[in-house]
Amino acid sequence: MNAQQQPTGSAYFITRETESAERHTLSVLVDNEPGVLARVIGLFSGRGYNIDSLTVSETEHDAHLSRITIVTRGTPQVLYQIHSQLERIVPVHRVVDLTVVAKDLGHEKPLERELAMVKVRGAGDDRVEALRLADAFRAQVIDANKDHFIFEITGRVSKIEQFIAIMQPLGLVEVCRTGVAAMNRGPEAM
Amino acid sequence: MTDEKAGTDEGANRMTGAEMVVRALVDNGVQHVFGYPGGAVLPIYDELFQQEEVEHILVRHEQGAGHAAEGYARSTGKAGVMLVTSGPGATNAVTALQDALMDSIPLVCISGQVPTTLIGSDAFQECDTVGITRPCTKHNWLVKNADDLPRIIHEAFRIATTGRPGPVVVDIPKDVQFAEGTYAPPSPVFEQKSYHPRTKGDGDQIRRAVELLANAERPVIYAGGGVINAGPRGSERLRELAALGGIPVTSTLMALGAYPASGENWLGMLGMHGTYEANMTMHGCDVMLCLGARFDDRITGRLDAFSPGSKKIHVDIDPSSINKTVRVDVPIIGDCASVLDDMVRLWRAGPGERGRTDVGPWWEKIDGWRARKSLAYKPNRDVIMPQYALERLHAATKDRDTYITTEVGQHQMWAAQFYGFEKPNRWMTSGGLGTMGYGLPAALGVQIAHRDSLVIDIAGDASVLMTMQEMSAAVQHEAPIKIFIMNNQYMGMVRQWQQLLHGNRLSHSYNESIPDFVKLAEAFGGVGIRAEKPDELDDAIAEMLAVDKPVLFDCRVANLANCFPMIPSGRAHNEMLLPDEASEQAIEQAIEADNRSLV
């Protein structure tokens, strides 16, 4: 008698994702005004989009424009939605999907760089090994005393990940990363 | 002193922030503001007191101000304006703001804020208004300098009313309202650099769309709120295009009236509680023209079975609406009126009067679906069937200058199914957010804009209690709104879902102690009328229409009637539950529960 007539038991139509997610890097040019970052971040959290990395800084002082670089993940349809939704935000001037542009230009992906500071504490062989590896990774020593180093390393995300993993057993105590900055190759502006 | 007078213009344009607010409202064509005073907006209220250009309508709750402003906006095509204080004033406005966001209603909300020096100190009646309203507005501003005020208010009106319309909030701290600054009137050239809504559709895409439609054997037009928002020209062109191509027309809840219900191409509303013919036409079409609608989940049913064999053309002013849930073949970003202008022009120049295909067989099929009479209901001589009540209400009011608002629930769907709308901007309802309590204040707003028109809120007994206090505002402002309550003593739609999905366990969907609406109306200073039997109905409606005061009409309808036809969840358009197939069992089950819950 109480048999459910509906298969889902829900007032909503729940569909499953069938497409696979891709990782894209977006550049967003915004007015540098109070709350603009909250608008962008709020859009991502409110609509359930992912943020792998986010960096922001004013890049054109006279025009008060900031450039936000967001690394996100989603199906092509979701990525297109993210793009369109970002463009709806009033203080957003431009949104460029750098990954799409890179592919159009015949590249695998845009140029992406990240900076990290890595603090390593140790003595003896570990300390020597840390310094040797830092050198191999072209990391700079920006602070040191007899039982620690702080390395500054710049490069692709994968390089930084690798460096941090290698430092782990050698006394890694602290990491700070900037997130990804990105632009496309060639003479054209975004 | 003499120095100040030297630059006359400069002197005349020096004023306080509060004066600027009122001046900017006037300069943006505002005649009515819906609001509620409080500590943080007193300077603005003081300015309102000292002028006569803007009329202030005092509501009883800020949510009411918001819905009233929405009704005002929807019925006039202008922006609705609300004025609220800080803290609870602003938080009470949130429901209306989100409602306006989801239904694309131009709404300008001006809120007071604690003085800038106190922001962040947890001051009395402080809240982070811009933070709270950020996700429920198209844009919002916290004004920190009086000199920025005029520019921001002008921007607010422009952003609320252009592109895809929506709500905006301008949050003004009290010290900014007191501070002096220089006023500047709205400039014809807009300074905003980052906001460029596109209104003109791409020519090539429009050509493709016309070709597709003209060559279609089974076309359909699926119109949405964007057609209404495009202004009267949108509806005119829609009618023209439908006639040119012999194209059947269905619409969403938001677009009722864009195509006349008496028009020969009209299929009725589509979607979950749409007609059988509308949904079957959508399912079987070969070319679909979606105009300013957004493929909402109440419309599409099961997405992977939605109109499987059709090429889809989607016209929308908001690029993010395109390919959001349904992939389309011809996307056109632009204003519906502008795009329809182009389509009609191209059609006349190309395919001509009759199109290129014979849509006769398609119409034969549609007539077969129409013959299914999906809105049929069992008449009853003892009890007022809700559908019957609406048919009688329609018959009594269709020849008058009538505006209809609704609350949310079964009565709303019945109103959409049974009240035939002939013109745009005559139907105000909360579609996207589904806000119970929308209709009564919205009716107030409509009545303020159209003093001599008949404004009826088709209500449910549960919804109407959510904003009932606005009866008091209606009485104060001599707005003779008619609240036609379809009283079945249930939250009917909640109950219907419980019957369908939750084994008929009617958890808290029965209102144990509904007030006596007749006495309640009298307590407010309005008029109460009750109808309990079908044969009393016509006279009671006539009595209601004759009264020049706010009326609560307690229409006692069949308690357990359900809203059909219906696309059950997880089903496609061609799997509708029709009234003659489903209602019997559902009602039978409900009666047992009724026995349990009634003493």
C-alpha cells in the first residue's frame, strides 16, 4: 500500500556525470575593488565548482585592474559554465580560458609557474643532502643558520611537488606556495 | 558665502547623501518606493518626508516590501524600489532579493548601514549586508563616500534593468547619508567599463535559426520569462512568428501571457504540471525554438530523455543560460525582442507567409493530444473543486483590466492551468525560488502601480499566512487587492508529494488551526467573504469584485484534490501522469490519512 510510485524518491532529477573532468587555467581580469575576490570565490563555492589554485594581484595600477589566475577542474560543459558565470560578475572585465587558447595556439598548455618557500631543519648528512638537492632543483637559499634552510623554488607545479616530496624525509617543517601564475606563449596579450 | 554662490550649479548640487538618494530616485524615474524605516535609514526617511515626487508605501515587513516592488516591476516593466534599514531590515529583504534574482526581476534595494566608523564592530543592528546579499543580487555596493552615491545609484538602476534584469543592493552607512557631497544627474554615457550586455543577436545564427524553423516539419516555440522582460515588442513578435510559421507555442510559468491563451497556436504551459499536448509536442518536435527560457528542471523532466529528436535553438540574453543543462544546436545571445524582430523580418523575406513545409500533419497529431483533455477534472455539486473556482474567477474577471498574482503551491499551478492570460505583464508569480507568501505583497505592489485595475492574488491558505500582515499595508494605502484564498486546509503541494513519494505519510502538511479568514479580514479593516458551495461561488465572486477595499475571500475548496497532469520525478515528457489515470488512487490514499489527522 505504501509502495513508492517514484523510482528516485526525490523531487529533483538527479543525473550522473558521464564526461570526464579536465584541468583548466583561467585568467580573470577584474576591477580591483573591495569584495571582488569574494564574488569570484563565492561563485565557485556557491555553484559547487572546484578551485585547485588561485592567485590574485593588481597588475595594472593606473586602471586598478587585478588579474586572478584560477586553476579549476570540470567537464567541458562545467568549464564553459564557469567561464560564462564569471563573465556575469559586474566588475569582471575579461575571462580567458588559457588552456583553450594554448590548444588553439598548438601548445599542450599555457606557461604556468609557481613559487614556493620551503623550510628544512636538520643536521649532518641530511643537511648536506638537502642543500645538494636544492642545488639540483635550482632552489635558492634565502635564509639559513646552522640547523635550518629556507629555500625559494620557482617552476612548474610538478617540479615544486617533487621538491617538497624529496625534502620530506630530510627535515621539512614548513611550506608556503603562491599558487599558479600563468600566461600563454607568443607575442599576443590575453 | 559669496564664493559658494559664485558657482550656482555647484551650489545647487551640494547636498547630503540622504538628499542625493531621493534626488537620484527621482532622476531615475522612480515614483513609488516600498519600505520600512529604522535607525540606519532615518536621514533618507527625513528627506522623503519633505518632498512629494516619490511616494513611499509603508509595508509591515521588509520581505513584503521586496515582493511588492517585484510585483510593481513585473507589471510595469520598470525597476521596483525598496528601502530598508540595516541588520534585520536587510536580512528580511534577502528572500525577495533571491526571488528577484531567480525570476530576473529588476529590483533596486537601498539599505541603511551603521556608520562607517562602526562597521565591523558588531554594532546594534549591524550585519554584513553586502556579504549576505552578494550571492542573491546581480551586483551590490557599500557606499563609503557621499560623492560616490549618485554614480552608484545610477549604476544600480542601469544594472538592475539592463541585460538579464535582476536585483541590486546599495548599502549606505548612516554617516554617508548625513555627509555632504556633490550630486551629478545620470549621464547618458555610461562609465562602467566591465559590463556590456549584448542585445543584438548574431546575424548568421539568426539566419540558421530561421532556416531550421522554416524547414521544420514538427516545430515548437518554447517561450520563457525573457520574452516578457524584452517588453511588449517581444510578445508581439512572438505572436507574429507563430502565425507566420503555423508554429505551436508553449511557455513556462514565467511567460504566461506572452502568447494569448485564446490564440489558436497555444498549447498551454509545459513542464511538470503543464498540459499533455505541450509536453508531447516538446517531446516529439524536430525543431525547438527556446526564447528566453532556461531549461529549468521543472520544465525538462528527465534530461537524457528531453526532446530527444530535436534541433534546438536557444535565444537568451545571458550567455551562461546557454548550454547550462541542455545542449543546443543554434545558440543566439541577445534580447528576445531584438532577435525576434530579425527573425520575423528574415522569415518574411525568405520562407514567406507559409514557411517551406506543411505543418498540417503535425497539428493533426497535436490535436490528438489535445483531445486527451489533460486538464479535465471531476465536477462536484457539493464541494467547490479548485479548478472550478478558477474557471469561475476567470469568467468573472477576464473582460476586466485584471492582474493576477499567486502564492506558491497547488493553487499556483491551477491558476497557471486554468486562468487564461491574454497579455504580458498580467501574471506575477514566484517561479524560480517558489516563495510562499509572494502573492499578497506582490498584489499590493501591482495595485500601487495600477490604481484603477483589478488585482487578484490567487492564494493558498498556507502561503497567504506567511505575509498576511501586508493586508494592513493594503488597507492603509487604500489598495483594494482581492485575495482569493483556495482554502483546502493543507499545504496541498507538500501533501501531494508526500502522497506520491513518502507513502502517504502526511508529515506536518496539515494546518491544524487556520484562522477564520472572514474575521481576519475584518480585523485588518478589510472585507471578508466566504464561499463553501459551488452554487454560492458566482455571487460571492461578484460581491468581491464590487467591494472597493482589500478582500480576503475564503474559498473552501475540496480538501484533497491534487494537481494533475504531472510529470513524476525521474520521468520524461511523454510519461505524464494524467488526472484520470492517477488521481483516484492518490485521493483514496489521502482520505485514510485525513481520517487519521482529523479529530
